[in-house]
Amino acid sequence: MSATDTPQNLIDEARAKIKAVLEVKYPSSVDFGDGSFAVPYGSSSVAIVVREYTKTDTMVELMAQVVSGGTIDAEVTKWLLRKNAELHFGAFGLLFDDTIIFTYSLPGTCLESQELESAINSVSIIADYYDDELIKMVGGKRVADLA
């Protein structure tokens, strides 16, 4: 086991916490059955997955796809970096195919229900708001446009 190998029981415990919160608070959420989940919100959706982190903790990653298929240039990347400095929470990023995402992560072993709800709500609201702003700048499609 290396320094980053997380025991499976910690991963399973974090997944169970997430599933319990989603079942109660987000009835429209989707459980993919592989430990990953999605919570639809407005024109966006938040993916939730538990990642290995250390021998004693996991990382719960929340990721919303904001815009795909847009034209990414230096001006847009500067805008995203500046927006990251303004936001109090999470960060914009680019996937390998230039899809704009918004992410936030929480430690899994001490995950509280209210903390997870707050994170889901915040990522959802930010992605749902900025997808429209970014479409004006870069074109492309929101998650709702892909369905």
C-alpha cells in the first residue's frame, strides 16, 4: 500500500453517506451503481464521486460540466482564472476536450450532511448561472442542451 492508497472501507463509508443524503434531500438524483452519483439542477448537473486520497481519508469530488463545445482562447482562460479568484468556493477548469467545468472537493471521512448539501447547492447554482454567461462568450452547449 502506498501513501495515497485509501482503504476500500473508507471509500465505501463515504459513498454510503452521500447516498443517504441524496435519497432524502435530492430525490431526482441518479445513483449509477458504481459509487458515482449525479444531481440535476436547472440547466446543469453535478456529478459526485469519491476518490482515493490518503491512507486515512477520501476526497469527495463534485464536478459540474458548465459548457462543452465552446471556443476557448486566451481571453476566456484569463476570465476563468480571474473568476476563480473572485469566487469564495470551488474553481473553474478545463477538461481535455476544452469542456468548461466547475469543481469543489470535500474530505470524505468527516463529511457531514449539511456540508455536502451546501456543496451540492453551491456547485449547482454556480454552474447553472455561469453556463448562460459562458455561452455568450464561447458558444457551445450547456448540459441541458446535450440531452
